[in-house]
Amino acid sequence: MEQQPRKIERSEAFTFEFSICTLVTDMTEYLEMRNSFVEEGFTPEACEYLFIDNISQNTFEAYAGLNRFLREAQGKYIVLCHQDILLKDHGIADLRARINELDNIDPNWGAIGNAGSVNIKYRSVHINQTTGKSNSEQYLPMRVQTLDENFILVKNGANLALSSDLEGFHFYGADICLVADVLGYSSYVIDFLLIHKSEGNDDEKYYELKRKMIGKYHRAFRSRFIGTTVTRFYLSGNRFCSALGNTRPVLFVARQFYKLFNKRYYYQKLKR
């Protein structure tokens, strides 16, 4: 039977309300986490539970694994969370209320969580820990630059993804918020309180990935001349440089530079 064209409607339909996605290294701890979600209303009728088995070996590191979750998830909202969290104080009704609240405040939100950094000075943390330590943020929802990885909820319709040129188990909360910002979405810490068993691990791999992330975004956010099939322009985060680079004399000089020193055939992929 011939496949007929399918009309795309303006409103999107999702199979589930929430997709709960977790990288698992301890199945007992994961099941404890999942049971706490179910007890707080995240039942199979409203949610799907997706996991990656990293128990005996790393099937996926975080960047590749979470990208797979983001592609596979059928929920309207995708929760990327650690296996060592527990729901107790807040449940599905609270999360729905926080999402509705944020929809009214800023419909262009893309990612939300329970902890993050507002800027280089201030953090916003709203988590309870099994050690008895409690972090309560007074001003919520709070717009942030980055989110902590223990609990991140992503709007499926925002089509967010993690960098393909980074790998490991750190900084993916910062990465997905930076990607969201580039795509025109914002990130927030909300009043969704849960228990997190861990306080993090800043080991040697943490600082190694930090260096790689700085290098990646140095390249990604570099100033550059851009050509389309119709026009040419200059991109820069500096307003003065952007204004200067987009003047006709500078664009003309830049074109002559490429003509003299960057021949067209340089860009052909070399055959091995």
C-alpha cells in the first residue's frame, strides 16, 4: 500500500507526559529512585522510564547517552536524572504546577532543574541531601546560566541536544543550557524539591573535561566572516567589531584575503 503524505498539525502530540531517563550503574539504587517517582504520581500511565545499562561497562558516556535519550524519548517533557535521587516532598502535581507557572512567565523556557548558577557570582540551589543538609532558594523560579546534572527537565519540543564533540560525565548540564541559549531558549531553577544522595565528584576527569569544554566553546563562539549563496556578513559577540566587520570596505578586504590565501580547493576533503 502506497504511503500517503501526512499533514503536520500546529499542535504536537506526545505519547507520554514525562520521559524519565537515567544512566544506571547500580540497579538497586535505580529501582529505589524509580519507586519513589511512581509513589509521587509518576505512574506508567503518564510516564515512560528509559535507562542505559552502565553496570558492567560504560555502554554510553553521558553526552552520547543523554543524546540517545533525547532522540528516543516520547514524552512531552524529558527528565534527565541521576539514579541517586529520591522524591519525597514534591510529586507530579507540583511539577505540573511549576511548569504551568513557567509557561506563563517565560514560554520560551527550554530546560529547568533544581540547582544551577545564575552567573559567575551567584548560585541557585534547591535540594535536600541525605546528609541532612538542606538548600532552599528563596527566589523561585530563578533564571540561570547552567543547571546541575542531578535533575534536568527538558522541553521535548525545544529539540535540545548535547555537544557531539565532548564526552564524559561532567558539565553536560552547562552544555545543554548553552545550546538552549543559542537556540533562543532559557533555563530556570524551580521549586521542585527532592533528595540527592551525592554532593558531586570533582576528580581529575572533571577538570580535564572543563578544559575541553572551554576549548570547544572558544571555537564555537569565535568571530568569523560568513558567506551565504546570496550575501556576506561578519559575526562577533563584540558590538563594535560586529559593526566594523559588516562595513563594505572590511568585507571587501576579507574577500580578497580568502581569494589570495585560501584557495577554493583547500576545502575539498582529502582522500586517504
